[in-house]
Amino acid sequence: MVADMELISSAVEGDETRAAEKEGCDEKADEQRLDDVYTQLYVTTGGDIHINAQHEVTQIDMVGNPSDTEQPISPSDLFTPPAGKYKPIRTVLTNGNAGIGKTFLIRKFVLDWAEQRANQDVHLILPFTFRHLNQLKKKDRSLAELTHKCIQESRAIQIEALNSIFTALQSSGDANFDNCKFKLLFILDGLDESRLEMDTRTNEFQEADIDVKAPCSVEVLLTNLINRSLLPSARLWITTRPAAANQIHPDFVDMRTEVRGFTDEQKEEYFRRKFKEEEQACRIISHIKASRSLHIMCHIPIFCWVTAKVFEDVLKMREELPKTLTAMYIYFLVVQSTQKNKRGDGKAPQWSPESCEMIPILAKLAFEQLQKGNVIFYESDLRDCGITVRSADAYSGVFTQMFRRERGLFKEEVFCFVHLSVQEFLAALHVHLKFTKSGTNILSKKTTLLRYLCSKLFNTKIKQADFYQCAVDEALQNEKGHLDLFLRFLLGLSLPTNQALLRGLINGEGSSEPNQEIIGYIKRKIGENLSSERIINLFHCLNELNDSSLVQEVQQNLRSRRLTTESLSSAQWSALGFILLSSGQDLEMFDLKKYSASEWVLLRLLPVVTACRKAL
């Protein structure tokens, strides 16, 4: 036993834990110390994790102030019981949206432990990722063999020593971490990416003795680890996006935490770190605050990184800073394309033949995988889209900051876009390209082969208004809002100013002016009996179309103090809610009676009521 402890100590001391990180996924960027690029995240505990199937950007948009039961928590205190409530914490479930910083949080936690700054009661941390575990479905392994396969640093400890440690813990029968000679922490990052069939939704667990040295499937190993049949004294930290949080039965979770991303103060800290000149930093921060869409998205650290990349390039070119999400992502695509194509004189064509060939293929991949709900892609997923691994390697080499390649197990590569929003933007671009080049509406489920052949035969095209109305209807029919951000991008791509940025990549016919028909259609939809989430997203759609007329009408009513049930339409009451949410002020208390006592007005202002601490 003493020898095993010495093996663990030597492995920890010899472990070159990654103290350096590349922000985003730029493989050519210089690595920086994690401490230098890491901005403290806002992490809370004490609140219930509600399984919310809505689009994650919508969730950020609708989120209110933390409840009285929620408290900020330091990552180093994740396994510390609340004051006055001593109960050993075995399993922590950390919930957070895509790109919010869960993986960075884990890396910071491990770094602080490795450099002896925190959690020194833990002897060994074993971090697994589901995107790698997914590749191990076909062969049975023991826990020690699985550890060696997934965690390179663990190979400093012999299989026999790991088996000895795991056997001692399993046979002790003690479920108390503090009483154990070997104190282990297992980390399972990215439950939402799991393609494994684990039985963890029920609170049943295996009573029989488990031989930790016996090979079994990765699904069985993880199920037994989560339901406490295997190594009940070992600590377990699981991270997930909101929609997958219900895959773990509540009885197996002792502490629930949520990564909320950046607070407003942390956003400013991030951009001040990125832009050292005070005047430049202040200009960027003010610009972001002026756009609700950008300000909301900057809760997500990876979007702050995208924004900083774009603004850095735009400021060099002395161009106007983008104000909408669509313009932001178009510039991000332009930055990627021009950086690869720069000549010796430092100049670059905006769209090279290579970019014009690759972008439509990546856009098709984004669209088809978005339809399947996939955010990570294996070789089989690429084959389904007609892409070889060699081609995907080439794409990741050109668009290094947008399309990410990771070396998986068995030398198999794993691909993903840097963030879900990038995938949604490219998916919208694919639909837009199809429409502008051939007049095809691939969103419409009613498009038959006969109709397609007739359109080719008689050279007829779908009307632009019909195309965008179909997109709005498709998004609204999705009650979970999974097409909300996609719809914003698709409508934003219809603007002449955005199409001008894409000229050279898109050679089809574009619109000459903003489509007033679709703007009117969206306004009518806002007045219908829709959920608060869908209404708020439709206002963001109007922003992407540079139309604020509905909001301006209500602002005029506010200035004239004419706010009665009779004076405002249902769409205008919804606009009032959007204005109040966009005010940038903390809504500590909201007096509904000040506006109207009507029940249907309450429904229109429900997002404001949700966002404030107290409503009268």
C-alpha cells in the first residue's frame, strides 16, 4: 500500500499538467499560460437545475437574477459542504451552456491542484471526456485499462498498481472520502456529447460485489461509477449542457452547480485584457453594451473570443464595428479566409478559390449535422456527408479558428465547430446558398420532386418572401426553439449590406433592399399567441433585419405616457417587454400595475417578471 502511494506521488510530480492553453482553437497561436488567459467565471450553487430544452441562447436571454438560494462558489470549493450542513459530497453535477467555460473550469481546477494551490486532499485526479469515451464502445476493458487508454499521464502508474488501488477502495466497503487511504477524483466532461447507452436515469444500483479488475463495457463501468456501485468513496465531477442534465438520477447527485459564464463586470475585464489601450477597450465595451444581441452573447466566453478576433481585425482596417450577430459571424468567416490567403505584401483576397470551395462543404456539414443534433463529428459522420478525413483535415488547417480537429483515441480524429453558434451560422449560410444559387428551399418539407422538376422546366423560382416566411414558420413550429439562432442568421443574410461582405463567395442573385414583406410578417407573428421565448427571438430577428419600428412605436407611447390596454396592440405590449429587458438595468422589482392589470398583458410581459427579483 505504501508503494502504491509512492507511485501516485511520483506520477503527480512527473505529470506535465497543461499549464498552457490556446484560447479558442487557433492551432497556430502561441500558447499562453492558462492563468494569463483565464478570466474568473461566475459559478453558482444552491439553485435547482431545471431541465430546459429551449435553445441555450434563448435561456441566456430569459435568465433573471440569481434566486435567494443561489450563491456564488469558488471552483476550489466544489466538494466543500455548505456551512452548517455537513454532508459528504461525492458527486457534483455542473450545468452550463455550450462554450460557457465548463472545460476551461476543469483545466483551471486541475492546474490549481497540480501546482498545489487547492484541493490537496485529493491524491489523484482522473479526467475523462465523453467525446473520447464514445470511441471505446466496441471492446471490454477494466477500469485501470480504461484509465490508461484515455489519460496519457496515468501511464506513469502501472496497471497492476492501479488495480491494487481500485481493489483496496472497492473492498474496503467505506463510502466516506475522508476515511479512505486513496483519495481519487474522477471527472467526466461533456455528458451532453455522450453516445453511450448508460442506465443512470433510475436510482437502482448493483448490490453484488464488483471485481474492479474484470473487463466490461465502458457503459457498464460508467453506470456503476455514477450509481455508486463502483468506488463509492471516490469523488465524481460531471459536466453537461442543460438538455442532458436529466440523464443522471437526482439521488446520485450531492451538489448541483451552474456555470453562468461572464457577469457584466467579467465581460469588461475580458476585453480590457484583450485590448490594452484604454480608449480602444472603452469603445469596444460601449459598442457591445449598445447591442442587446451582442451583450447577451458575451455571457459566453467563447463568443467574447470571437468578438475580440473580429474587432481586432476590423479596427485595423478602420471599418465600422458590426452591430448584429450575422455581421459578426460574416466578419469572423472573412478573417479566417483572409488570414490564410495573405501574400507577402500582407494583403489578401477576401475569398480565394480554396475558400470558395471549402466553405460551402463546411456549411453543408454544419446543416446536416445540426439536423441530426450532432455537435461533434466522427469519421462515420463525415462519410455520411460525403467528406473524407483527409478533406476534413485540410478544412481544419485553413479555418483553424472555426473548425476544430482533435486527435482522438486509436489515432482517430474528432471534429467540431468552435461553438454551436458557428455551426448554426454556417448551416444558415448553406440554406442561403442553396436558395440564392438555385432557388431551392431545402427547409420546406413540402418540396416534392415534381415541384422541383417543374421549377427547373419552367424556370420558376420560389418568391423571396415565401422562402423567408417558410423559415419563420419552421422555426416557430419547433417548440423547443432549436432553430431560433439559425433563423436570426438566415434572415440577417438577406440584408444587402451582409451580402456585400459575402460577394465573391456568393454569386447568385441577392436582394436589393430589406424585404418589407417578411418584416411585416414577423410583426404579425409577434402579435399572435406565441410563447415568450419565441416572441423575444422574433424581436432579435427584426434587429438582424435592421428594423426597430415596432420598438420605436412603443417608445413614443412611453414618452407620451399613453400605456393602456386600449392604446397598445398585443405586439406593442410584447415590444414593451423587450424594451424593458433591453434597458440594461437590473430589475430588482417590477410593478406590473404601473402598466396594466390585464391577464393577457401579464403574459406579454412575462419575460420581464421572470427576470426581476420581485414583481408586484
